[in-house]
Amino acid sequence: MDALTIPPVDLGLIAPLLVVVTWATGLLLVDTFFIPVGRKKLTGYLAIAGLVVAGLVGLPLWGVSGSTFGGMVRLDPFALTLTWVFLLIGILSITMSLDYLPRQDIEQGEYYPLIMFAVSGMILLAQGADLIVLFLGIETLSITLYILTGFAYPRLTSEEAAMKYLVLGAFAAGFFVYGIALIFGATGSTRLSEIGAYAADRDLGDTNLTLLLGGAAMVLIAFSFKAALAPFHMWIPDVYQGSPTPVAAFMSVGTKGGALAALVRLLFEALPTLNAYWLPVLAGLTALTMVVGNLGAIAQMDVKRMLAYSSIGHAGYVMLGVMVAGEQRGPEAFIFYILVYALSNLGAFAVLIALEHQGEEAWQLDDFAGLYQRQPLLAVAMAIFMFSLAGVPPTAGFMAKFYALTAAWEGGLPWLALVGVLTSAIAAFFYLRVIIRMFMTEPEGEPAPELNRGLTIDIVVAAAGTIIIGLIPAPIFALVERSAVALGG
Amino acid sequence: MLNAVPLPAVLTLAAALFCIGLFGALSRRNLIGVLMGVELMLNAVNINLVAFWRYFEARYITGQTFAIFIIAVAAAEAAVGLAMVIAVYRHYVTVQADEIDRLRG
Amino acid sequence: MLANYAIVGIFLVAAISFPLIPLVLAFFLRPKRPTPLKTSTYECGLEAIGDVHVQFKVQYYLYALAFVIFDIEVIFLYPWAVAFQVVGLYGLIAATIFLLMLFAGLLYEWRKGALEWV
């Protein structure tokens, strides 16, 4: 047998990922063996510590560009910045769960390692440069999310949501791998750069082009499903409503960030030459997503479902950045939007958690009536998040939307930017409705329960971040600009 | 022997299997049946991958390795799915998908 | 190429006719004297009572699920075994890490009591 040349492996390039995975595995064992029932909060603190350590480990990697594992995993500033955003999402989600789980009687230590595993899947999606790695990333993220969705066992809605999510998710996975198989058949590789080179170098011929396009279409369907682009968004409201609120919060930003980060790489490394085929399709999907998400939200009287529909709408705005990621502004807008959306949306969900009583749901619009008189600070925080999600200055949401819309405008999709502006105007209606309820109506029902520490930290961090990024966006702009260079070049 | 069975024939088989799985997953009311349909879809992909590998030069080992990954991931998904079916069954005492409808779509 | 299929075809015909011929012969040659006892489902043994859809102990499912996971994950050892001669120490380390991860799963299961038949 010939000696096998093993590609050099540089574990340094996947250091944050490595820390998250090993920490999560270790934490799972530590939790079952050493942490007694009733003190599971400790597991949560340890999980947060792990995510922080992973973020710190990433610091020296700033500016490093390279790939390892034979080109299957890539590290560049784009991936690293997204990694930090994902770690932040994980930390905020765990913080808001610390008190939620015992209050709902569903405290299990496994929750925290599972969130960490989901974060590792997202990081893998940001770093993947090979279709196999992207598949593994998406499945790591999805399978942990199926379990987390059903975590409120024995609450029936939670189980039902998990089951729906699993069936549809497995379905999307089937499409994804079938698409990958066809792409592999057309080009003989699953490496994104090699697929791109193959498609660029030679005339593909009818057969291969058909295979490649068919494969790409199926992969795009799978990504649209994961990122909840219309018309593959049907599962979102049910799943969000049924799943534990922190999980819904995590899912709303996590799956979008992870799946669309991978989509950016796929489109611009593997399929840039097929641009003429996928751009119109994706542009149509994006327009439809923005319209469907925002129109759907208007009809909702349940704020959790409204946020679910609004997350569909926001997926559309994120897609604006994704589609023009060939230009410098595209990936910038993408990262910036994900960060801002994560802060505002996680904050809004944290307010929902604060209003949620034991076992009963208090997400109807009427439950927000007169919140200002009952809990003034909570109402102000919620108002900040709503303004940000609606894209009203001076919040960060305005900056993010402005960034995404101008990126699309300059990137040659002015009509899409117009659709974005129009749908934003529609969106303002249902976000402001919540604010009006909170400030302009008399309170009905008892005062909201006491805020506990984890939630307070969460809401304060999210609100402060939303305001500060809105007022002084320059440092973040500088960060995303430097992150986007590698991808554009 | 290499091309005893032409590649298009194998691809057609895989596509047919995928469609059967798809149909099964869409049309079955029984949750176990849905999971079986999904499993069939994933295995159709494996046939595809291995066929492409066989048809290309052997250096494209990717086809084989990816098939192994798919098998493993499919098992993980099936395990989670079945665990969930058991959990659902113990409450609803049914595995019929359309009888589980607490959430309004 | 067709010859290859011919061999398969011959095998197929032989395989089908081998059990079929005795059955057909027996059908024509045997005496027919049915009695109620003979036509019952089990000539010796008890008639089944109740529904087949009985609920098994939940441990049964836990065992089955654990088996599915571990049984399938071992598939990753197969490429290592095939390439054992050439991947050397690197392969050994990689396989050890992989087995350690499986072991972590097993430890978790053991501690959670999923391996006990109560």
C-alpha cells in the first residue's frame, strides 16, 4: 500500500470550536456526576465560562487567515467575527435560561451543554469550507435544537413543536444531502473552492450543468428552510410558540446566523459563476420573505407568535446582505445585521420571559397593557427592542437596516431595497402597537413578577448594546469592515 | 465489470428511492412512517454518492466517506426522532401526525 | 455484460423453484382431511389474547436507542481498520479521541441509569 499523505492539521485554527466542543462534553459528564439536582445553575455558569474562554481563545487569531484539515475548515476574520457573535448569542441565551428553567420546573443539567453543542454547530457553519463540514454543522445545530425544542417535557406543546421541527428538519436534511450528492457528481468534489474552480475553468456541458444546478437548487431549498425564508417558513410560528422561550430566542437568531453564514460561503466560493441562475431566485425568495413575514406579523395578537413572524421578516433583511456578499458591503451588512438583530431579539424574548408566569402563557397583546405603570423599566427596555426591530433611529436596528438596504441598493438590487423599505414601514405598525399598549393603556391584571438577576443582566446588556451601537456605530463598523475584507478579496 | 451497470441507471434508482421516501414522508400519517420515509431519502443519497465514487476515478474517496457520515447522522436523527415519538405517544397515546394539533398553524 | 445478468437470472429461477416445487407437489399429493383442531392458528400452544400493541417497558426503548447510536457510530472505525497499515500513529490518535467521545456518552448513559433494567 502506498503511504498515505495526511494533510497537515492545524488545531490552532479551530481553537474556539475545539474549546466549545470539549468543554461541552466535559460539562455533560461533570454535570451528571458531580452537580446535584437543584444546583444545576452551576452548570449554567460553567457553560457561560466555557463560551467566554472560547471567545478569549479566539482573540489571538484575529487577522489570521488559513485553512486546515485539507482545506475543509477555514478561518478568516469573517468566520472569527461571526464566531464571537455566536458565542455572545449562546451566553445571552444561557443567562436568560438560568432562572427560566427552575421557574418552569424543567431544570435539567443537559440544557446548558446542549446549547454549547448548538453553538459549536453554528461555528462550524461559519468556518466550513467543504459541503461535508457544512452538513455536519447544520446537523449538529439542528439535532441539538430538536432536543431543546422538546425540552419542556412533559408540556405537550413543546413535544409537538419538537416533533414538527424534527420531521421538517429531517426532510430538509434529505434535500441538503441529495443536493450535495448531485454537486459532487457534477464536479467530483465537495470542497467549496474546488467546486468554484471547476465551474469557472471549463465549459460544464449540459449534463454536468444540469446536475450542478439541480444540486444547488436542492441545497438552497434546505438552507431556505433552516433560515426560514418564505415559502419554507411555515414551521416557524408553531415551533417558536411551543418551544421554551429561551430556546425560541436562541433559535431565532442562531439558525439564521449559522445557515446564512454558510450560504454566503457556498454562493460566493462554490457558485459565483452560476450567479445568473441563483440570483433571481434568491432575490424573489427574499422579497417574498420580507412581505410574508411582516404581513403575517400584523395578524398576530400573541406577541411570541408576532416575534416569530417578525423573525421571518428579518431573515429577509439579512438575506439582502447575503445576496450582494460579492461586494465589500454585503458581508459587512450581514455580520452587522446578525449582531444587532441578536441583541434586539434576545432582549425582546427576555422581556417575554419576565412576563411568563409558571405554566401559563402571558404573551397576548393585552398582557402588555399598561406595563409602563407596572414595571416602568421593563416597559422602557421592551420599547427600545421594539424600536430597534422596527428600525427606528437612534437604535441599532435603524443602522442595521440602513446598512443592509444601502448594500442591496449599491449591489445592483435597487428594487429589492425598495421592497425592504416598504415592508419596514408595514413592520413599524405592529411593533409600535406593542409600545402603545404598554404606555397608553391602563394596566389590567396583576403586576409582573419580580425580575431576577439573570434576566436583568440580559435585558440591560441587550438594551445597552442596542442603544450604544445605534448612537456610536463606528467601532462596530470598523470591526465588520475588517471582517469582510477577507471574503471580498 | 466497472461499467456493467451504467451510471444513469444507478442514479435513476437513487432518484426513485428518494421520491418514494419523499412521498412516504409526506403521505404517511404515522410518525414512524414519516421517519422511515426520511431514512429512505437519506439512503437514496448514499446510493448516489457511492455510485458517483465508483464511476469516477477512485481518488475521489469523498463519496465513500460522506456516505459514512450520512449513515451516522441519520442514525442520530432517527434516535432523537424515535425518542420523541415515544415521548409524544406516552401523552397523546397516538402516533398519527394529524391528531397532534395543539398548536394552531 | 448480458451474460452476467443471465447467471443472476438462472440463480433467481433456481432459487425460486427450489422451495416452490416441493410445495406444489405436496399440495397435489397430500391427503385432505381437515379437522377444527388442524385449522386452528396454533395446533399446540395458546391462542393470542388481546391486542398486539402492548406497551413495552420504557427501558426496552432506551436500550434500543442506545444500541442504534453505538452500533452505527462504530462505522467510523471501519475506515480506520481498512487503512490501518498506512495511517499509523495519526490514525491511532484520531481513533482514540473518537472512542473517548463514545466512552463519554456511555458514561453519561450509565450514570443516568439508562443501562439498568428495573
